Amino acid sequence: MQTANKTGQKLASIAALMYLVNLLLLPGITLGGLIWMRSRYAASSPPLAVYHLRLAINASLIAILIIAGGSAVLWLLFSHSATGISMVLLYAITSHTFCVLWGIFCLAKAMSGKYLSNHL
């Protein structure tokens, strides 16, 4: 049982780390890696690993919507002025920073072998 917990904790940590790599280094490529990991390990992994794999994939997709989608909408609305361009840049930087901080928090939870909420 101890090795199953360590395996689940290790896979959960790798999933959270891949979310951060998706945001910081290799966007898209590591999202494909996360989807591949979920299809390969979801059936045979402990619940903690499956939870963090699913969380990393969902958070990556939400981050794409928040960062790229929000920036695109602001660009379409306000790109005609210098203030609008500054607002788009400020939004993109702050939303990306929030997503990275969220990933660091999830990585800390995964490394400690915990879920994000206590009710699970």
C-alpha cells in the first residue's frame, strides 16, 4: 500500500509539473503529454494521480481560455489606442502570473500527497 501511495504521489507531482511546463516552456506539447498520460495511466493509477492528471488537463484548458481568449477579446475591443494595448499586455501578464501561481500551489499539494479540497 505504501508503494501505491508513493506512485500516486509521484504521478500527481509529474502532472502538476507538466502543467507548469505547459505554461512556461512548451505550450501545447506538454498538454498533449498530459492527455497521453491520462489515457495511459488513468485506469491503473491511484485516485490521487488520476485526480491531479484531470486537474492539470482541465487547468491547462482553462488557462488557455483565460489568457488567450481574454487577451483576444481585449485586443479586438481596444487595440486602436495605446491605452488599450497597454491594458491587453497588463491583462495577459497578470492572468498568466495567476495561472502560474495556481500551478505552484497545485504542485505543492501534489508533492505532499493531498487533494486540493478536504472533502475528498
